[in-house]
Amino acid sequence: MNATSSAVRPRRLFLASCVSLIATSVTFAVVGAVMLTLKSEFTLTNYEVGLIGGAAIWGFAVSQVLFAPFCDLLGMRFLLRLAFACHLLGALVLITAGGFWQAFAGALTLALGNGLVEAACNPLVAALYPDRKTVKLNQFHVWFPGGIVIGSVLAFGLDSVGLTAWQLKIGLILIPTLIYGHLMWREEFPPTEGVRAGVSMWEMFKATFMTPLMIVMLFCMAITASTELGPNRWVPAVLEAGGIPGILVLAWINGLMAILRYKAGFAVERLSPTGVLSGSAAVSVLGLLWLSYAETTVMAFASATVFAVGVCYFWPTMLGFVSERIPRAGALGLGLMGATGMAVVGLWTTPWMGRIADEVGHERLPAVETQALFADAAAAFAGADGSTAPDLAAAGEAVGEALAGVGPDGALPESVTANALRAIIDSGGDEALVERASAILGPADNYGGRVSFRRLVPFTAVLILIFGLIRMRDRRAGGYRAVRIGTEPDDG
């Protein structure tokens, strides 16, 4: 059942929403796909790359916090038009980046567009399909993993035909951006569910910030988002460092997620949203733990399958649960859920995982072999001219800095050592030196990244308890029930 005026075309608006989410997810995929390249091209640490990857996420939260509270006032069409502008500008800024700060700014602008898509489209889908919120939100969110598959496969295809420039991968964002801009620009949009029911701004804020269940769900959203998006952000770089086609593993994860979300009605109707969430938490723990031990391609795909089944329903079912159980929270509640998830992932989870990868990976570097490589590289790059061979000269400087930082006991300096190895790999110099550097750095980066996956497991395990308790409460109350505005229970 749809509750819209005759001027509103629900199918076209739902299609535009889905394509805008494809633009969001292609952004996620291609930024993840170029992280390893950016690390080498701009000689960045894992932490700095994590900051760029994090900006591509926490900027989402910024736009959600700024605009979701005013969705009822500004209208969903205005927000979606602003998202279009951010996607267009952000892609162009990132494509022309020449260093860390411009890449950071481009990723941040893209993330602002991503957040605006969520701020507009989640309440739009709820308004278009008020009686099927959880199912339709799952079907809408098919296109987050679906778009990641599209972006990942296209990025892999560009590499396969020799078009390896990372700027081309970022340019893929422009395709769905232009399509959804065309689809939605002149369309009539419905009012939000809150506007239609006459919910005031104060009532919306009260439901969002003073309902105990909402506070619990915001806490859980931070963990579910970290479990899903944190590892997904690092999967390509971490697995590729171990010789595994990480971009294809990412495509596999998200392809499974898309299929399962499309069929979400089956799971939701049989288990209820709380049953889906508690089961997802348990499977996610198993999948993430297994993925952290994946050292072969077969094990990577097998563990990724379990991980995908675990995380696929988290995001849309969390939103559907809040929309059905705390309907007065409206666009603000949905926006704050998304903002909380993305803010935690962008500001804490992604950089935290990068820092763990740096620290643990550094411990795996063989000191004697690395110093021997640096000595040979210093001799090979000694005569490099910065004006004619800038990459060789930069590698020589990085190697010299690393050698100067070696401790009296032979301990390698942190960060500087890995950067020097990356500089050698990216120098375009002696192939034997490049191969030796890759053989040293690759296993260390792979191991450090996998350990960062493992460190998330205890947080995810907490969800099993929380969702299990909520489900038990529902069963004692006679089962899960969606709430309509005006019929809310006193306890929220």
C-alpha cells in the first residue's frame, strides 16, 4: 500500500533512490580499490590512508547530522539535489588530487553526498511504503552492496584491460550520479511520514533523544556499522597484500549481501526484525573471526561468505526497526542512526584498524633482511636526481631516513620503515629491489590487516546479548509488533 498523492510517482522515485544509493556504494568501492595505490603514489602510512578512507565515511555522518533534522522543513528533493552536487564536485576534486590533503577533501565531499542520499532516501522509502518499511528499506539497501559489486567489478575490469590509472576508477562515480540526477530532478516528492501525521519538531526530537530504546539502538548501530563497513573498507588492501584478489572478494561479499537483502521479506517474516538482528550478530562473529585467519584464496572466499551472511541485514533492518518501533523519531531518528554508524566507522573504526595494521605489521618485518635491502637500495639510489628521477630520489630519501632511525639494538623505526619499503616498490627502479621490498612488506601488511579484523570480534559479540534480550522482551509481550503514530506504548 502506498500513501502518496496522484502527482507522486513512487516507482520512479524508488528507482531514483536506488540509483543514488548505487552512486554512494560505487564511491565506497572505488575509494577502497584505490587505497593501496594512493598509499604508494603519495607515500602514505596505513594511518593516513585510513584517514582518507575514514573521511569518505565520517563526512556521511556530518551531512546526516546537519540535514536530517531539517528534512521535514527543506524537503527530500532539496536534499537529493544537494547530494547530486556533492557527488559531482567530490569526484572531480579527488580525480585531480595531487597529494594527501586534496584526496582527503575529495573523499570528504563525496561522503557528504553519500550522507545526503541516506538523509533523503530513507524517509522517502518509508513515506512511499508505510506498511512495508523494513522489507522495502532492505530492498532499497540492496543497492549498497549491489553498487559495490558494480564498482568493484568495473574497477577490476579497468585493471584487466590495462587501464590502471586510479583516476579512471574514481570517474566511475559520475555515471550513476548523472543518472539519478536526471531521474529525480523534476519529480514531485511526497511529504515525510512525520509531516503527514502532524508530528512537531519537538515531538521528533523528544522521541529521538528521550526514548530508552532509541539510545540502545544508536549504541548498537555504532557496532553493527563497524562490523560491516570497517572490514569491507580494508578487505581489498589487506587481502591483496597477501596475494589474494581482494577486490573480487569484496565483490563476492557484496553480491551475496545484495541477493539476501532483496529476499529480506523471507527472513523478516519468519524471524521478525529482532530475530534477524540477533542471528546476524552470531553469524557475523563467526565470519569475521574466520576471515581474520584467511591466508589462501579459498579460505578468503569461504570466510567472506559467512561474513556476508552475517552482516547483510544489519543496516536496513536497524533502520526498519527504528522506523517501525519509534515512528515519531521520523527523519531525524533515521538520520541519526546512519550518522552514528558512519561517524564511528569513519572517525574511529577505520583509522583504528589502520593503526593496528601499522603496529602489528611493523612487528612482522624481518629486521636483518629489511636493513640489508635498505643498504642495497641506498647504494642503488645514491645518484638519483630529484629533477629527472623524482621517484628514485624520493625512495632514496625515505630509505636514508629509515636507516638513520634504526636503533642501537637493530630495531626498525615504526612507520618510517614501511614507508621506505613502499617508496622502493613505487620507485620504478631496480626490479630485484622492488621484488625484495614487496616480499617483505606484503606479508606484514596482510597479517597486520587480518589482526585488525580479529580485534573487532569482541565488540560484535556484545550485539548477540543485546539483540537477544530485546527479542526475549518482544516474545514475552506477545511477539514483535510495528507501532503506528498515536498508538505507541508508554515505555517506548
